[in-house]
Amino acid sequence: MPIIKSAKKRVKVAAKAANRNAKTKRTLREAVKSFQLALKGGKAAEISAAQAKATSAIDTAAKKNVIHKNKAAHKKSQLANAAKAAGVKPAATTKKAAAKPAAKKTTAKPAAKKAVAKKPATKKAATKK
């Protein structure tokens, strides 16, 4: 057991962080397992919803540095490939097709403010050596 005050605090802080990280990992594993079960079920809507939850859990874990960002990218790629093999269309493509951008509206820009001229800096007299 630590004796120094700062070491005691580090033990408490490390325990809190470990609990937080364990919760994030558990959420990640549960989301991926539910995706795997949805793949076995076979309904496209369930698979895409489970994939979205799993992807979100992976992103959260990577953001909190519980898993490495490259591992997160690899896991997300595996999920996408498994969903594609099951015959589910990618969720991102469906959203883009549904929300096509409307014609851009042009707005008039307000007139630019005139720049205020700065006074020239006064030069100091040269000192004699």
C-alpha cells in the first residue's frame, strides 16, 4: 500500500480509469456479439441496426483510447464485410442517396470594414558606445 499522498491518489484514479475502461470494453463486446447474432438471424434491418451500434461502440472505444485506432478501423472493416456478405447494403450509401443536397442558395456578403491605418513606430536614437 502506498504511503505518499500522491501515490495514494494515483491508486484511486487508476482504479476509476480501470472501471471506466472495463465498461467501455464490455459495451464494445456486447455490441459486436449482438451483431454476430443478428447475422445469424438474417433480417437486413436488424443487421444494419446492430452494425450501427457496434460501429458506434468501436468508435467510442477508440476515442477513449481503450483500443488502438487502427484496431478500430480493422474491426469496423470486418463488420462491414460480414454485413455485405449477408446481403445488407452499406448504411452510409443509403443515407447519402436519401439526403441529396438541395441547390445552394447564394447570400450577399456584408461590406468589408475599412482597415484602420496603424501609426508608424517611432525609432529610438542610436546609443553611442
